[in-house]
Amino acid sequence: MNCLEFRRRLGSEPASKMGAFVAHREECVHCAGAQYRADEFEGRIHRAISVAAPLNLADRILLAQTTETRHSARNQRRGWIAFSIAAAASIVVAFVAVQRPSPNMPALAGMVFEHLQEHVVSAVDSDMAIPKQSVIEAFAERGINLASVPDGINYVHKCPAGPYETVHMIMPEHGVAVSVVYVVDKSSAHRTDFSHDGLRGREIPLGKGSLVMWATASADFDAIESSWKSVMGESIALEPGSVPVVSGSRGVLSGSSVYRAALAAP
Amino acid sequence: MKPVSASMSSRQHQFEALVRGHSTDLYRYAYWLCGQDALAQDLVQDTFLRAWRALDKLREVGAVKAWLITILRREHARLFERKAMPSDDIDDLDLPDPQATPERRTEESALRQAIAKLDPKYREPLVLQVLGGFTCAEIAEQLGLGEAAVMTQLFRARQKLKGQLGFEDQTAEVSEL
């Protein structure tokens, strides 16, 4: 390092520990003198730059830090409580959602499902066939004349499902009790199969209403659907107050002149 | 005040050592950076709070000063992003050392005024070097500049100070070489 290089380094980094810088200072008296003056000036700069820091600055910073730490710990606890409440709320919402009809289930079938949940007679408790005349009369009171009635109906009752009127029946099929509900005054848009809460369901447009079936997974809806389509194809709407009479196992209408219009088969 | 937990306690002690060891120099650096006492205190406090949150990331204890200064510079930059800072307040600087003699007070005051009048691009590396004891290479890394550029800025900073205070000797000597 020569004197020019030394002075340039001295002007930019007087405290440099660079080997060449230190070595030049050792061997050049003029540059050693310049270093001495530079150090003296550096001392002045250091004193000028070292402005007095506020008293208790460190204590105030530490107080702010401990306060923040405690707030953050408290907020974390609050966060946990909020999280727990949110989790509990989610469980409740999920439970309610599970209890509600699934989205792919038609609304009408959902109403029937809710009615079944509230129904006092269980499908599995009804194992004795009822007289077919009871079914005829139940339909007649809903304004529908049945020409015949499918075999194996163990229960019949006129029930509501939401705002609609229904004839609620129970039909065992291959040992499985199937809840069969004919909704008199609401026709389905199309035939739909669905499942919900471990049960299988089917809704079909039938006549001027809909037939909704609910059962465990192994139930044979096809046989029931077929028998009801056959029966409804022979049905006609009743004059209010009239009650038809079934004759024989399949049932034959008497006094058919009193009926006004035939129910259209789907 | 009780520590939050046993594991927090050693972290807390480490942090306390940092604050007590570096808060003064950090305040001085912040002061020369922003030129306002209250703002400098806020900057230092925010810097240490951020350092507390990131203390686990500090691996090299020897580099702690550079780490803190980096945090402070970022805090200052954030502050600038939020609002334009007045840069001429530093001209009102008057923080005398209570233990200095009247002669020295006058000289220090004049030198402080001269430092305050320096362009920030000259003042910042000078303050980093004097307060932090950083080499030109380290300052270059801090400021994201080349080492040669930092050397030039430091050289010119000293020249300007001497020029303002009437110390022409070293400049003259270099010019003569």
C-alpha cells in the first residue's frame, strides 16, 4: 500500500485493521501522523454522534415487551375459547345438517321423512294385513277412488306431510317393511331415488299426486311401484261423499257411474 | 412480574441483555436516521418488539447488532411508506452531553449541526461506521451498495464535515499526494 492508498483508506475507514494499512502506518512517519490527527477527529465525530439516549429507555422497552407478551398470551387464550365455541357450534350445525334431509332428496320426500320421524306407529310394528276396504275408504276420504288395492298393506292412516294431505301405508316387501305414502295434492316432477340417514327412498309421480316410499336399503321398491301404478291406472276421482266397495281380492268397483273422471296413469 | 413460563424465562433474559446492551446505540442510530427524538424512541421500541417476536431466528450472536440495525432500517422504511417524514427537523438538534465542558459543548454542537446538514447518503454510512464499528464491506451489505461506493461516501462525508468546521488539513494532504 502506498501513501495515496493509505490516505484514501484513512479518509473512509480510519479504524481499519487491514494488514497492508497497518503495515504502511508502521513504516511511514507522515502517514502515522495523519492517522493520529484522523483518530483525534474521529473521537470528536464519535462524541457528536453519540447523542444522549433518553433515561430508562431500556426499561420502557422491556415494559412494552412484557405488556405485549401478556396481551398476546391473553389473546391466545381468548382465541382458544373462541375456537372452542366455534367448534361446538360447528358440531351442532353438522348434527342439524345430518338430521335434515340430504340435498339430493326431493323436498316432498323430505316432508314425508319428517312425518315418519314423528309418526307414533312404527313400520316394523305393523305385521298384520288390514282389510282392503280400509285402504279404499282412506283414499276415498282423500277424494280418490281405487279400483283395486295392492296386497299386503299392514297399516293405513290419513296423515299430513307438511302442507299436503296423504294416505300413509305400510307394506312389507320380502320381509322388509316399507313406508308407502301417497301424497294426494302434490305431483312430483319426475321419478327420483335417494338415500338419507341410512334409509333408501323413492318418489314417483302417480296420478295427480306422488307416491313416496321409505325403507331400509334392501327394500324392493320396484314391486311396490309396479303394483301401485297398476292400481292407479284403474282409479278415478270420486264424487265427494261417495265410498266405493271392494269385491274379491283385487277389488271391483261397484256403482262406477257415480265417478266423474279417471285418474291418469303416469 | 412472573415469567409466563419456565421456557420463556431464559428467552426473556436473553432479550433483556439485548435491550440493555444495544438500546442506546440503536436509539442514536434511529435519531440520526429520522432526526426526531420521539420518533427515534418509537422506532427503537418497535425494533425490539419485532426482534422479540423473531428472537428464535437469531442464530449468530456476534451479528446481533447488524440484525437489530436491519430491523430498525426496515421499520423506518415502513414508517416512510405510511407517511412522508420531515427530514429537516434534524437541524434543530440540541442534545448536549451534561458532563461536557462549555468549550466542548460548543464544538460538539457545531459538529452535530454539520453532521445533521450532511446528505443522508453520506450521513447514514458515517453513523453506521462510528456507532456500529462496521467495516466498509459490512456497511455496503447493510445498505445494499458496493464497497467502493461506501468508501467514497465515507471519505466525502468526512471531507464535508472538515470543510464545514474549517479543518482542511487532511483534505489538503490527500490532494497534495
